Amino acid sequence: MNRQQAIVIGGGIGGLTAALALHRRGVPVTVHERATSLEPVGAGLALAPNALRALDRLGVGERLRALATPHPAVGLRHPSGRWLVRTDTAAFEAHFGDTIAAVARADVIAALVDALPDGTVRTDSPAALVTPGNATEPAVVRTAAGEQPADLVVAADGIRSATRELLFPRHPGPRYSGFTTWRTIVTPDRLPDAAGEIWGPGRIAGIIPLADRRVYLYGAALAPAGARAADGDEKAELLRRYGTWCAPLPQLLALADPERVLRHDVWDLADPLPAHHHGRVALLGDAAHAMCPFQGQGACQAIEDAVVLASLLTPAADLAAPLPAYTAARLPRTTAVVTGSRRIGSLIALRSPAATLLRTTALTLAGLLPARALLGLSADTYDWQPPALNTSA
């Protein structure tokens, strides 16, 4: 094949990271995003050390670290306010060699887009895979401009990925986790003294300071799939569920703009795919391994995917040749993270007084462990090191 070009379907964090990684490797790439804008509302995320190291390979890690708000400690609390587990952030950074950078999702997207050449990202541009191609034929993607051949297609089209359904029609697809989530960002007069999560019977809430005096709030609770607030007011629903929990959660929730409270059910790919590629197509992020949010690794694993994929490519050679190696590198790791996130969800789902008392006792005992032992529980996730990425851009 004379021309080596790639098409990315989906302009979320995974798709944009993949585009930047391919650009750094010297591969011409175009991103097609069906939405008219790349500006998400009301959401934040935590970039863990594994994701930050990958973003360093792309030259945007420091920009995002600079946006994070330092906080002396984070941990888990009981709804009464009693700390169950608390970790000193300085100890965390010493152990893992990096921080967790809590940033607004829009800031991550802006950093990635700013690092790409103008015209790379095309919004209001739905795209769909027509054929995945093979060793001798290109993949074909249908766009508003017609059908486009590609030497490589990166499918970052989310948990309801049409690409995945086309490639693996017998896969059962996403399962409902039993949880619904809320997310919003508020701007209080002062940042809260406490950061982290609060665990109650069958539900949790999180408080994460961001830059510019903003605070990211989220909640997750057991609920039937598709359920919504009876009066349509999700802010009121949050206050009904969390209004009696410890300060400053109720006070922060009271500041939320009802129009900027997002609610989404949590679905995941509990059944692993047989592969993360087929033909000339690589599945990435939620399209490949959608997971529950309880380890904060959804976006982080998508970022890892992108850097690993790009690291395997040789622009002068066939871009599809390394895709089996991509599956071999990513399928075991992401399957383990999906399983771990589900396991944490099963702990959060406990609701009976006896079960929640047992959980609280276990968390309290874990909080008594030496910092090194406690932090070591996350080592498999956070200690991941990205492959070298020889860049040409």
C-alpha cells in the first residue's frame, strides 16, 4: 500500500489521544466526531500515574499536572464523616513517583486538540465502518464526504460501539452494572478541606477539587436501568439521596446548577472481547473494554491503549501488521481492570446493616495498614510504564 493513513472514529479522550499518538509517529490521521462540539459539560476525571506517564510520551502530561489542585490527603469516609481510609498525597507521590491529577474533562480534551494539527478533528462528522479490510485491502469508512479508505481505523466510538458490533456480532455487548451515576461541577467560595469518597449503603459520593476553585462532585447508587428523578430534577434527587451525609457534601450539592447535573447509567463489558482488533481496525477505550468507574481507570486505560498502539506501529510498514501484538498487550491488562472495577462495585452495592458494618470494619482495618502496604494494593494499576514512542512530529 502506497499511502499510510489512519481514521479515528470518535473524538473523546481515547480517540483524541490515539490521534495525537499516531501524529507523533508520523502517521496522517483524521478524527471523525459525530457531535457538533468537543466541549463536555459538568464532568471531571482523575488522571492516575499510569495515564500521566503515557501522556508524557505525547508531550501533554505537564500541562495537565499544572491544572491539578494540590490536596494534602484523600481517602474514604463514612456518611457520618468519620475517616475509614486516609492517604497522604506526599506519601502517594513518593511511592508511585507521580500524582493523581484531578482535572476537568474539557481541559484534557483541549490539551489534546491543541497538540494536533489544525483540521485533524472534524466535528459534526459521523463515521461508520463499512468493511474492516485485510492484509491486502484497505478498511473503508463511510463519512459525510463519502466512503474513505484507510490503512488503519481506530474505533473509539464508545460503549455502544457500532464498530464493535460489526466486528464481533456474537459478543453479548454491555451489561447493566446496577448503578446509575451523577456528575457535576460547582464553584464554592472556598475549596473543601476534605477530598475523596464517602461510602454508604448501596451508594457513594465523591468530592474532587479542580483548578479555578471548581469542585467536581459525583455520586453512584443502585437503581433500575433507565430510572430518572420522579420530578425530572436530578439535583433534587442528589439532595434526597445525600442531603443528610456529612459536610461539605450537602452544601456543595446545593450549589449545583440543575441544568448541569449529568445522570448516566453504568454499563460495562463484563464479557471480554476475543480480541481488540479485526482486519485493519483497532478497538480502543470503551469500545474495547468499557468498565465501571470505581477504580477511576476508564479514561486512563483508553490513554494507555492509544500509546501502546502507536508504539507498535512502523509508519513505513503496513500499519495493520502490529494489531495482533496490540491485542496481546492490552486484552489481559484491561480485562483485569474491568474485573477489579466490578469487584469494587460489588462492595459498594452492599446495603444490609450487617454487610455494611462488615465492609466498614474491613475498610477501617485497611486504613490502619502502613502506607506502603496500603498503596501497594494499587501497584498493579498505577505502576504501569508506557512503551517508548519514537516520535517524528
